[in-house]
Amino acid sequence: MFAKLCSTAAGVVVAAIGLGALSTALADEAKRIVVVERATTDTITDLGAKGDSSGDILTFANDIYDESNTNKIGSDNGWCVRTVVGEAWECIWTTTLDKGQITVEGPFYDKKDSVLAVTGGTGEFAEACGEMALHARDSKGSAYDFSYGLRE
């Protein structure tokens, strides 16, 4: 239901300020949160053909650190389904921080950055919508930057 509210609010903004200024207006309203996930528990369950195949499941429950990757500030928990062999997964997960949870859904690409939709949250983030940019910190996939742009 909240996704409808977020979409409706964006539609009102478009009508009020015109298409050209929409991205600037939404960026000005966004609350930016940047955290680091240390990917230590990622596990692939091979469900289809042997090896990397569509339908395989990636599960994880990792620690989340502050932007400097120094202090543990939370955790995440989620799963992904392999959709394009060697290229992409479709994922859903929840990041839990002291002030609440943020849930995201969208693609996770093997070799490039991803942008996922923020689909909701709890606590301080109960009315959040927006997007999360995901960036690998190294080629091994051992840590990721999660950059949330939240609108409430």
C-alpha cells in the first residue's frame, strides 16, 4: 500500500513542478544513508542444472558497518534467485539498523553496480521509499556499499 502512496506523491510533484525538475526535487528531498555490508555468509544453493543456472538461490545474513567500514551498526538478511546465468540475480532483503529496518527489492548484477527499489521499512524508516545503489568494494565481492536515497 505504501508503494502506491510513494508513487502518488511523485506524480503530484511531477504535476506541480514539471518533468525537467523532478529528479532535482526528489534528490533534494532524499535522506542519504550509506553503509557497508561485509559479505561473509553468502551461500548459493544449486537447484537447477549443476553449476550456475537459472533458479539457483543465494542466501545471506551479513553484518552491516558504518560508511567508514569501522563500526558494526546492524545486519541484513535476504535471498536472491538467479535469473540470468553469469549476469544477474533478483533479490529481496532487509537491512536492520538501530532505528528500524529498510527493505529493498531488485536486481543484483555480477559485474556492475545495481540500483534496487526501497519497498518499505519499520521504525524511523516506516514510511520510506526511494532507491538503494549497490557498489562492490572489490572484485571478490567481499564487501558492498549500500547507498540509500530515502524519501518519506
